[in-house]
Amino acid sequence: MKKQYIVVVTAALAVLAFGLGAYLYNAKQAEGIGRLLHEGNAAFTRPESPSLGPKEAKVELMEFFDPACESCREFYPYVKNMLKASEGKVRLTLRYATLHRGSDYVAQVLEAARMQGQDVYWNTLEAVLGAQPIWADHSNPQPQRVWDFMAGTGLDVARARQDMNDPRIAALLKQDAADRATLNVTRTPSFFINGKPLKDFGIEGLRAQLRSEMRTAYSK
């Protein structure tokens, strides 16, 4: 009985220590990001990145996403609806975090689409996410198959195949990778709202923090 009691107590202490460690890690990470924000680090402001929403919006939602990430695909329609519900108070900026094999290729395709216009870009992004279960099988990714799903996007495929190798695209992806390391982004999607990391990961956590930031930004 005494032995069982010791085992239970040891397990409880281990769980407590893990939770405390995670809390301290998150607090330290938030402190570091807060310092970068205070210093005006450029990692938070990349005007060359794809954005949606008015430039004058007082709330900036920055998302590091991977086109092969299932959670990014699940979040996308909710994020889009949140932007619509904000009535122009929120601007979304997408940053690439190509953590899955083959997703860098798809990011190049997306940026080539953006060279053909904003509407083409967002149409192509939705086509890529819609077909994700087909081309992004993590055991056998086939990123080249994204070209099969471009009907109706308005994309000039022949032109995009050439443009995806533009050195400006390579430079943008390299910059996003550097900023991801600076901000310690290790998973996707990762959200920052006016430079603050998402506190409670999930749809409702994102919605609540966006509302809070809007109230603060527009009460001034």
C-alpha cells in the first residue's frame, strides 16, 4: 500500500513538474517575443508578404502556415470568416513555414500565382488546401500534383511554372524561415495578433483574442 502511495505521489509530482516546465517555457517565450515587438523587430512587419484586409486595419493577424498542414486547412475557413466579421478591423498576413516535405514547392507555386494578382493567389490557395488530402500525404507527398487542381482559379499555369523559380520568391521564403526561427515558431498554424502570440490555441482562443485586440485598438 505504501509502495502504491509512493508511485502515485511520484507520478503526480512528475505531471506537476512537466506542467510547471511548460508554463515557464511559454512565459519565457512570450517574454522574448514581447521584447522583440518592443524593439520593433522587422520579423513582425513584412509588407511583401501576402495579405488580406485593409491596410488601415488596426489589428494585424499574422499566421505562419504550411500548405501541407492539416490544421492550417481546418483553420482557414474560420480565419476567413473572422476577417469578414471584423468589418475591416483586421488584416491577415500569411507567412510560410514549410515544415512538411514538399510544401516548399507548393509555397513557390502560391507565390507564382500571386504574381498574377491577389484574386488568383487566394483562389489558388483555396484550391491547394482543398486538394491537400491528395497531394500532401505525408508518407508519400506529391506536391507536383497541385497543378491538376487549378481549374477555375484563373491561374496561367504555364507562366506560373516559370515564375515559381523567380529569385524573389526564394528570397521571400528564406526571409520567412529566418523570421520563423527568430520568433521560435515550431508548429503550424502559429498566430500572432498585433505581435502577441496566441495564448489559447484553437478556433475559440483565436476568436476571443482577436475580439479583445479589436476592443483595445478601437476604443482609443
